[in-house]
Amino acid sequence: MRSTFHSLETAKRGLFTQQAAINTVGHNISNANTEGYSRQKVNMVASRSIEAYGMNRSIAPGQLGTGVEFTSITRIRNAFLDEQYREQSQSLGSLSIQTDTLSKLEGYVNEPSETGIRTVLENFWSAWSDLSKDPENVTGREILQENAKALVETFNELSRQLTDLDADLTENVDVKVTESNSLLQTISSLNSEIRRIESLGDDANDLRDQRDLMTDKLSKIVNINVTDTELGYQISMGNMNLVQGGTMTSITSQDVETAVANGTLIGGEIHGMIVSRDTYVSEFQQQLDTLANTLANGEFQVTVPAGWVKPGTTVATTAPEVVTVQGINGLHKLGYSLGSPAEQGEDFFTFKLGATGITAASITLNPTIASDANKIATSLRTSTDGAGVTTVVKGNNGLALLMSELKDVKVSFDETAIGGGVTSAKIGDFYGAIVGALGVQSQELNRIYTNTQTQLDQVESSRQSVSGVSLDEEMSDLIKYQYAYSASARFMTTFDQMLEKLINGTGVVGR
């Protein structure tokens, strides 16, 4: 092939190619801070050569180059790093919810503090001790009455907070399911659009970036498996296909609940919410209910001193007697309250209307005691006057003393909620074990969370080193392509001048 304008075509290709490279650099610079953007690169190749000019084909010197052209504009992306990022992201998503939940539980417990259950319990025992020094003292009875009210209100409030947290986690599962379905729909639509554009021979780089960004966000919510197929991304959660090309299957709250239960959903924020609700919140609620019920009805043994007049009798015992009672309620019913005639003690704690038993939410001070502090039993002795009226022996503080000592008595606990079986422990020790276990869980999860965050940051740093836009590098490329463009333009100008001379110049030929 011989052409006078061959060099013009070579210069034109150079101009077009370098201009495409400059435009791509400008696109990279513009999106340096765009979330999910991958830098793009113009792939240049030497254009197809032609035979060099020559009068005799047999002695042609070879092929002559025709310049440069670009075959594609591709994004720089590493699929292996993307897979690693999503694996770490789903782990971090679950851990972030779990650590946040445990942090909230620690805030609710608020130990050690002046308002926590530990302090309120100590105040309750101290009030009994103070009352034992002067059992007829009205002020002492009212102080005990108020401390008992504070104790049950603390249980009630903590249980309410746990119930609210449980409801919040359930509600947030629904919110995240809705968000997941929105992301799945977007990914499915992008699959179809990318396939349409690339079927025409173009590279849908920006749409692929959007699809990867949506996939990254989805991986933080649920653990997914991603496969790149001819139809686009195929996304599944366990055995459930969520996206297949342009087809998308919505998930429901029941789907994720089932997936967590059978072990196919093991990561992501939704997993963290369900685990936090069904493990940490639920277990702590059970432990708190156990504590409240055991305080009121837990079985323990107490040694009642000689001189005790058993309820229903009029004869005092002559020797100390070991008695098995059912919690504070059982102990309270061994004694007598002020009044004439003397009345046997009632249940000290009871449960609210509509409840079926004592829990942290339902425990309350017996309404009779709440309205009349004289109904608090403090005495173990009674006497009968000449008219046959039974009254408490003035100054007898036997029951009040037993109550004040109860904090050091081991009570039978059902500790199945923390994996211990039925055993015995002091009320304060049991509560301390609950708080201690919560602290250990929180500390361990925070350690794992920190490690996972570090790993995710490392993977993201690696991704950015591959796909991220470096302004220094782009500016260097811009100068390089600018000089190449200017050189191509100069080459075209030079050849144009040569043609001008050839066509319109004055010569000796034809004179």
C-alpha cells in the first residue's frame, strides 16, 4: 500500500489515542474521592503495519508502522482482594453489632456505681440491719420500705431496658432486610445494564464499580458468596440464590432467622443482631429473672434461735432450730409484724397484676407492706396478755437480724442460663458472676473486633494501592500524555508543511 497521506493518518491516530489517555486521566482525577471508584487505564497497542514504500516489491525494505491506537479502557481491579475484603467485612459487620450490644448491656448494668443493683442490694441489707437495732422505730421501717421499693424498681427498669433492646434489635433486622433487598435489586439491574453495554463491545467500567460497591455494602449486612458469570454477578446466601443475572429473589426476616438457626448465615450485621438478641440479651434477661425470683423464693437454710414461736403455735422453742425457707418471702413469713393482735408476716415480694410469677419485670413490693411499714415482720416472739390478745415481744429483733444476715447466706440458684446447673451461691456473688461474665464477653469480643478491623484495613489498603487513584501518578501521566499529544500535533504540522511544499511550492520541473 502506498499513500501520500500515510503520515497524516499516523499523526491522527497518535492525537486520538493520546487525547483518550488525557481524558481518562481527567476522569481518574475527578473521581479521586469517589467511593468505590477504580482507576482506569487506556490500553495502547501499535496499529497494524503496512508494507514499506518501494518501486520493486521484491526489494521492499519491510513493513512500515502506522502509529498507535487504543484497544480498550479498563479499570484496575483485583478480584482476590475484593473477595478478601468481603469476607472480613461480613465478620466485622456481625462483630460491630455484638460489641455494641454488649457495650449497651454494660451501660445498663452500670457497675460499679451508686445506682446499680449491687448498691441497691447493699442498701436493702443495711436497712434491715439498722432496723434490727430498733425494730419499733417508724423511721427505720420507712427507710427499709423505701429501699425495698428502690430494689424492685431497679429490677423493673433494667428489665424494661432489656426488653426495649430486644425489640430494637428485632426491628433493625427488618430494616436491614429491607436494605439488603434494595441492594440486591440494584445489583440485579446493574447486571442487566452491564451485559447490554458490553455486548456492544464497550467496557462498562463505571457500572462495574457501582456493582462492586453495592456488593461490598451487602457483604457487611449478610454473608454472601459472589461468583462472576457471563450473566453477571451470581450472589447467594448459603443455599439460597439471591441474584442470578437480571433475576433477583427477595429475602424476608424469617429467611434470615432460619439461616442463622441452621448455620448458613454466619456473618454480617443481621447475624450480629440476631445473635445479640437471642444470646446476650436473652441470657442476661434470664439471669436477671433468676436473680429476682431467687431473692424472693430461692431455697436456703437458716438457724432460728431458741425462743421462736412458730406461726400457728403459742409455745416458744427451747433450742435453736435449722429451718429450710423459700427466699425472703419464706423467711418473712416466719416472723410477726407490729400490731395488736400480732400478725404473721406475708410474702415480702410479689408480682404485678397480669404476671404469672416473679421475674425482674414483674417483681414488686407486697402492696400491703408498700402502704404500711408496720406490716414488715421483725420479731420471732409473741406473748399473750390476760385478755388473750397476742402481741410481739417488744424489742425482739430476731427476724430482722436473720434478714440482715441473709446477704451472707448461700441460696439455691438455677444457673442453667450461664451453664452451671443448679447450685448455691450468695445473692451478691451470683450477681457479681453475671456482671463479671458480661465484662469478660465484652472484652473478648472487643479484642476480636479490633483484630478484624485491622485485617479489614490492611485488605482495603491493598485494594487502594491497586485500584485507588494516586494524584501524583495521574499528574505524571498527564504530563507524559500531554507531551505525546503535542509531539503528534507537531508531527502532523510538519507533514502538512511538507505537503504544502510539495503541492504548491515552486520548482524547476516544467519550466
